[in-house]
Amino acid sequence: MSETFTQNRELSWLSFNDRVLSEATDETVPLLERLKFVSIFTSNLDEFFMIRVGSLFDLTQLKDQSRDSRSGWTPAEQLEAIYAAVRPLYHKREEICIALEQQLRLHGICRLTYPELAPTEQKYAAQYFRASIAPVLSPQIVDTHHPFPHLKNKTIHVGAWVKFKSREVFAVVPLPDALPPVLFLPGSEVRYIHMEELLFAFFEQVFPGYTVLEKVVFCVTRNADINPEDEAFDFDDDDFRKKMKKALKLRMRLAPVRLELSRPISPAFSAYLQERLPIQEEQMFVTAAPLKLEYVFSLAGRLPDIKRRALTYPEFTPCLTAGIHPKESMIRQVMRRDRLLSYPFERMEPFLRLIKEAANDPAVISIKITIYRLARKAKLVDYLCAAAEHGKDVTVLIELRARFDEQNNIDWSERLEEAGCTVIYGFEDYKVHSKICLITRQEHGEIRYITQVGTGNYNEKTAEQYTDVSLLTADQRIGRDAVEFFKNMSIGNLDGAYRELLVAPNSLKRTILQCMDEQIAKRDKGRILIKINSITDVDLIEKLKQASCAGVKIDMIVRGICCILPGVPGKTENVHIRSIVGRYLEHSRIYCFGTGSEEKMYISSADFMTRNTQHRVEVACPIHDRGAREKLHRILAACLADNTKARILQSDGTYHHCPPGDTPVDSQQTLMDAAQAAEEAEPPAVEPQRGLLRRIFRKR
């Protein structure tokens, strides 16, 4: 594949995170929300180093150095490019963060250093340090009797070069996990100081008798790209859940990939840390902005209502999906016709109500579901457990390797098993990332299916933060495929055949390529419209190039990584790509091939990434219902009309803001307004049960 219309995935991801950070500079975004975007950028970058940089770091240790298929770079060359690209992002983050904090001070929200505290506040902070911080600290020096300690991943430390009599040694104190990230000070305003700032200020008290020559706040980021199937995690244990628990413990001890410092340090101090960790100079990043910013999401809760409304997004409560009656049986409503839920504009509640109802419905025989990520508190689990306790056959395929949710999923799997659910874990070499649920009912001697297929997780918290769609259908063709899917998952068969569903790694990619070929055959009459999070799969990229060369009109809404470059003469001239970064995380995957009555439309859990198309179990579901298709087209039309939050990808890999146009269009606000307008409309009447049953039996 020619490199002229592709780009490296890691640099493309960094470009996405740069777009996230740029939202913090948008003056139309409320001030406190802008600081949240800095926090999101920071946590994104943390995960990028732990996973992507960690993975590349592992690859550099191999004898055979494979090259990236999009850029042609070796792992070492990719790391070099990453470090160079990240450094200016640190400077940008620091400038934006400090500028926002200065503006927030005008509203009584102040992050303070110890010298900035008023005398009464210094007294309060000193008392807090003595009473609550000092007793839980674990200080250490490094000498012949005290070896260099293991520095935990993403734990903030204060380290210093200290002198005792004629001896100079390294001293370090980790900030205990039990402490809150900041100390809020007494008073009517929101004034606070970071715990590491207090530890830094009182460091000399932790090492009495020592002279502090130089000190710094720092944080080590370690490789967290664990794979329980690697030889390094080869335990003599048949229980995969126990295996994952052991693998998680080992994650904390993997190699360092980054060192963050709160201030510049001397060459000698720097050389010492580089040698001891070990780490290279290009992996060290200095920033005056806080190393962790998760706490900013709690600041709004400390503000009076008037000030909170001025500094945050207007409150929005997800709406009830139009056409769904809150007091009518969800089972009967879905049996009547398909329902498409659109998060976060609409509630997840109809799906949860469907499961709760199924748990208590005498006609329900079984409930089967795949789970990838769940909230810390999950009604879904309560309802599944209740179903099992009511004698239903409940099968839960839970993916224990959902990155950074492993422990949460382990805990939920134990709870589900205790309630009597059958819990399975999928495949050794393939994560199960699909989002599918099957309810089987036996009514009047006949088996009937209700199937849910979605683009996002069954996570009640992120359903209010991510844009996703969820189909509830009684289409028996899809239901029969779902039966086959769960049977194949239970017996470890990845090669199952399906009539309606596209299932990776077997049929999803192959069918998408066939759909693209059908549009290529139509040449300039062909149409491809895709909304996904990322695209890296070289085969799909090559096919899109072929479609473009054939004259097919291609529009893509790609939030994050995009390894295909549009507008390259003779290759991708008919490809148009935009990215939307806004209040909510764009997460839905929608594939459309063709137009009019010949259009094929799917929703899916899969991005166009090799990991999804070839190395995971994913599901795409066709959309047959006219109302659901029209609703998806409205979502796509809003995204394509966005000239406020959308940025257009250029052929050189840069992104430009859309021309503003006569009327500003924010796609997410458009969909919020539409959901509210539909909810405020007159609710549908409850259909008489007798007429409904007569119609269902007539269809049979």
C-alpha cells in the first residue's frame, strides 16, 4: 500500500487528543467544562503511554523489528516520533491549564501553592499535614542498606537529593492512595491545595536532620499492556478469573515508559533517575500544571447553583424515546415494532426495563448477554441476578480483559455466579467486544425472540456521556442468528454462519468489503457513509481508495485515529472525513452502503481497526425497520451538517475547523433539542392488549 494516502496511527491518535485539548480553548464552552477537557486530555495521554507506548516499547525488545504498515516505521522510529510530538502538547496543556485557572480565580475557584495561602490557611494546612498526612507516609532513603524502591505506576511521589552530615542520598515519599487528591480550605470560596504541594512544602519535616538540596514532585508511568496469554503470565491455573487477578498484580511492576516532573532538575539528579528507573531523557517531561486533574470533575458540586450554572454546561437529562410509553410493557412494545434508543440524548431505561420485565415474566425462558464494561453500580446486574433467582436460564459472557476494567468485571462475574447465572469468559486469543442480548420467550407453545444489539457498553454511567445507539427488535431472523451466536460462544466456535448478523472475526470484514465492492460496481452512482471511532485496517483502507478511484462518494465521520488521508489526487479524491469533539464522546458505529431502497445499513460494536475486524468478537446488525433507519439518517445528517464542533481532515493529516456558514450547527445540541421536543410531544396512547395479541398471532 502506498504511504501517500495513509498515516501512522499513533500520531493520528495524538492529533485526536490535541483536538480534545483544543476544546479547552473554545470560549463558547463554559469555563469549568474547559478545564475538564484538560483533565480528559491528561487521562487520555496517560492511557496512551501505558498501552500504545508500552506496546511499542515491548516491540523494540524483539529481535525482528516489524514495520508499521501505514508509515513504514519501526517501533523505535515510532517512539521517537511520539516523544517529539508529545513534547509540544505538554507545553500547550500547561499554558491552557494555567490560563484557565487564572480565569477561574475570578470566580472564587483557586488552586493554590503553599506560599499563596493566607496565614490562617497555612495554619489549617499544617495541622492537616500533621494529623492526616504525616501518619500515613512511607518515607525512604536509598543507600547501601535501603535499595531503590519500586515506584508504583501513576502514583505521585516527592523525591529529593538530601544531605546528612557528609553523606548525600536520594530520598522519596509516595503520596498514599488513601489521601484525597486535594485539600479544600475553609471559607465560602472554593480554595484548595494539592496533596503533593503540601508534601512538597513539609518535606523537611518528613526527613528531620537532613538538608534538602533539591526536590521535585514526579510521577512514573509504566507499561500496562498486559496480555494474560503471554509466557510472562503463564500460571499453573485453570481458572481464567484467578489468572487475570495475578496478571493485574504484575501490571504494576512493568517497565517505566514515562517520567513526569513538576519542575526542571539538575543534570546529576536527572542522570540518577534515568539510571535507576531506567529511562531515557526523551521519556522525561517537565510541566508546571498538575500531574493529575481528575478532581476537577468534583469542583462543580462545591459551587452555589447560580455560579455552577454559569461555569458548566446547561443541565440535560436524557429523554424518553419517542413512541415508547412509560407504563406499557416493554416486551409488548418491542414485539409490536423495533425501537432504536439514541444515547445520551435518550435514556437507557427502556432497555433496563425490558430486562427487569423479562426477569419477572413467566413466559421468559432465558436471557443471554455479552458484557464488556459496566458501571460500578449496575442495575443491569441486579436484574440479571433476579432473573436467575426466578429460575430463568441466564448466561453472561463477560470479558475479563476489558482494559482497566478487569477488576470491576472480575467482581461482577463473582456476583453473577453467586446468583446462579452461568458465566463464561470467551476465547483465549479474541476479546469479546460485541454488545448483544437475547431474550427467549415461550408463549402459547411457540418460541419467540427479542434481541438487543448496540454500539456501546451496558454501562449506565457512560450511557449519559457517550453517543451510542441501541436496537431493540423482535425480528425473528435476527433472533435466530442471536441464538446461533450464543451457542457458538458457549462451545468456542468462531466460525459460525449467520444470515443477518455480521460477526467478527469471521464474516464482518468480509461482508463490509463485499458491500464496498457493490458500490464500486456502481462507480459514481455509488455511496458509502460511515460513522466510526477509528480506522486502521489496511484492507478496508485500500478498498476505500479503490472506491474513491471508481468515483464512489465517500463520507466518513471518524472521531479518533484515522490512518486514511482524504483528498489525495488519484487515490482518495472522493473521500471526505470529519471528526467531532464536543460535550459528549462520539462513540456510535453506523455503516451505510448505497442509497434509497437498495441501501444497506448496519449498527455495530466494531471500528474499522484490525483489532476489531480480525482479533475480536464483534457484531454488526442490519437495520430493517423504516423508523429506525430514518432515525439513524437524522443522526448522520446532523453530524454532516455540524459546523461548530466538526473539524475537516486535510490531505496532509491536519484538521481545520468547518467554515461557520450562515447558521451555526452543533450536532449534539441538535440531537438534544430533537429528543426534548419529541419527549414534550403528546405521548402515544397505550395500545389495547387484546388488539395487540390478535395482531401478533395473525403475523405468526
